[in-house]
Amino acid sequence: MNRPTTYKSHTSSTKGECCTESKCESGLRNNYFDGKRLTTDSFSVEQTYMQGRRHLLNRAIHGWGVVYGYELSQSYSQRSGTTELKIGPGLALDKCGRELLETGTSIQFEDVILVDGDYKRIALDDLLKSIEVMPGFSWEAPPKKLIDALEKKCALLSVHYAERDASHVLIEDRCRCERDEWDHLCETVYYSIQLIDCNACCKPPDCELQCECATGECCEEPKEGEIGPDPVPPARQWHQRGGCECLCHYLTTLTVGSECDTLCEIEGPCGNVRVDSQNGVPLACIRLEIDKCGFAFGPVSDACGPRRLIKRNDLLFDLIRGCDLTYIKNYGWKAWHRHPDPILFPDFADAFAQVTPGVHEDEYVTRDFWVEFSRPVRRETVKDSFVMNIITVEGDDWWWETSRVPITNIKETEDLITRATIKVDGTWLESTIRGNSSRLQGWPTRVEIEIRGDFIVDCNGQTVDANAHGLSKGPTGNGTPGGTFISTFPVAKQESPGYQTSTRSKGVS
């Protein structure tokens, strides 16, 4: 890349000399020229500039948190005879914008630093005092108070930026005095734990974007005629979601800097390590156990709740598409959904259940009125989520009257289900559908089946994306949780007298 031509004046400017000597806080980098003497300070300036710019972009654009990986599992070490915590490869960004790269390791309780709620280092005795246990007891017979405390307390595991010297060299100066130097600097990670209440492990983070009521003018004023001929007062101007004033205020007051000159030296298993204990990235909540030597890592209690995640571009697009949501995958009456022609009444009756003459049942499991979900949902949230209305003509004034089918329950009994089949009241089915119902004779009727997605909660705790797409028979979903799926179809009138046997032998496809 060609450097721009620099024009210099023969007369020096006092103002220019003053600015040249002023401290540069926005970013100092090397200016190379023929004859420039490169010193260690020159290369330090180069590294500081490049790292500072990279860390700034990481903080400002990506934020901080776990990018990927850091899978956790408990394992037993035959070598040490104690439990270890196995940590898989992963990448995280801390609040300073530094990359915390883990290639895979196993750690024991002795390999972590202990911190308090403010991420300040504490000793093991201080940790014991925080749970009101005095040190000096025997680990082989721990006090009951300590055991009870560990039932309520979890260890929050965090990963921190660390660095250590590598590639030792021995330097001899002019006076033949030797000194130790290191040819490289290894950027690595270190881990800490702090005791927290277990019920706080999955506490969602606070919203960083806090919008106040708009007081100024909006970014775009409505076009003339959209609301009315009169000028639109500021209070009635249109604001899109978030509002330009809200976003502007948030970004104007946002600071992406962080205090990062906090490396403290720790004696590690492979020599001294300098660790930033102030800017950790939470990973998981872990149960602590007690063995004959002290604390040991127990099972992982929550490997996702405490994590602050960085959402990659592909993940954001998948979230927009609703890839994380459960939807209605299939349903038994799909062939009838928004059908233009009336469904034969015998076919409609067969879709409920077969009734044995002379045998009465309190409720019947329907044959074709079932719904299949894309992933398991919680059964207790499904029962009152189905509504079936039969709309008939009122004889006197020709109003459309709505009668609700008595749905009593669903067939399935497991806690998590992927399919729900509704049950209907036995007396209603025998008298209205199988009997001579005046409501269904003489005129065609219309059936509306409603599935309330806002009521149904899936195995991840999100409501089912049940929104329909026009004439599409499914699957449902518009990329947002909740919504209502409404399926309608016309049914031909019931022939008199009574119920006629259908020629259809199979269920609705």
C-alpha cells in the first residue's frame, strides 16, 4: 500500500510542535522511515497498537461471553484418586475483549483460584468463614454445618485470561552479567470459583437496553395523509421497536472500555502465571463435595444458566427464523384444513370414535383429532389448549350459532409428550354425533378447531409457535413463540334419520 505524500513547511509551527509532543491516547502506532532505529520499545508499540485495536473491536462489536465450546463433565482420576473436572476446547471473550482459548484440559479443586462476589482473590480459610465454618477441623469428619451449607451452595466456575513466560533464554550483557529472559509469552486461561446460592445459577441477566419514554422528535415523520392532513404533534409521531431515540441514548452513553491492567501473579503447577481475576467469564455451576483432603468437584449442576453467550451471525439468523421454537408438525385432520368443499358427515363422525351399541363410556379417545409437535411439550400445559367449535344455523333469525365440543382430556399420560390426542364426553358423542341431533340436520355446518400455542410449553420452557400460514396445511410457525392455530372446514348436513355408516375405512391422512 502506497503511503500518502507528506508535505512539510520550511517554517515550523509552534502549534504543530505542541500537538506533536502531546500524549496520544487514541492509538499510537509506529511511523516507519528509512534510517529508523528499531528498538524493543518500537516493537512494544506495534504490539500494543494491534492488540488494543483488536480488543476494542471485540468489546464494541461482539461483547463478551462464551463463543463456543467449554463442554464440562466430571471424571475420576486414577492418578490422583480424586474427581476432576474435564473442560473441552472452547473460545470466550472477556470484558476486555481478550480471546480466552481453551484447547482442552482437566482440573482439580487445587488448580483454581478462590474469589468472592467481587472477583477478589480470597484464601480457603476465608471461603470457609463465608459459610460460617471455622477452619482447623478434620476433613475426614467435616462438621454438619459445612455439609448442610454445601447442599444450598454451588460453585460458580469462571474462566479468566492468563499469560505465562515461555522459551527461556539466558542473556549476558557487556559486563558479563547474566539475566533471565523469555523469548515468548504464552496466552492461556485460568479458572476460578466463587460460592453462590444454587437457585441463582440460572438467573437471567438484566437487560442492558433500557428505553425511557421518547421526548424528542422521531427519526422519520409520517408522510402527509397517512394519519391526517394536520401536522403530527411530537407525541403522536411513529417510533419503531426500540425507537431511534432509545437506541441513540443507549449507544451514546455506552462505554466499551474496561480496567484490564489487573494481572496478578499466581504460582501454578508449571511456574508462575499472571491472571486477570477481575474479568472472568462464567461457565457453569458445580456442586462441591468433600473428600479426605478437602473440597473436590462434584457433578455439574447447571452448565448453561450462568453462561453469557455471544450470538454469531448464523445463530442470529436461525433465531429470527425461529429454529429454536417448537411448532405443530402434523395433525390428524390435515386433509380437511380449510377445505373448499363440505366434508361428508359420516366421515366427520368417524373421525371421533367408534361407539359400540349398548355400551356407554364416560369419554372417548378420538381417532383423528390429534396433534404432533416437533419436540416434546409438557403434558400439563396441553389439556385446556384445544377448542373445537361447531357452528350451525339458528332456525328463527338465521344467525350462526356456536356450540363448543366438550373436550374432557387428552389421551397421553407421560410428563413430556410429542403427540396429543383429545378425548370427548361420551354422552355428547353418543347423542349428538351418533344420534339424531337437530343442530346438525337440515343445513351444512362449519367446524373450527383452535390450538392455543401460548398455553403450551415445550421441554425448553418456551411456548409453541402455533401460527398458521394462510392456506398452508403446516407445519406452523412464523418465528415467534406462542400464537394460535385455527383450522376450519365445512361439514355437510347430517342425513335423517340418525347416523349413517361411512364408506371410508381409514383415518384422515
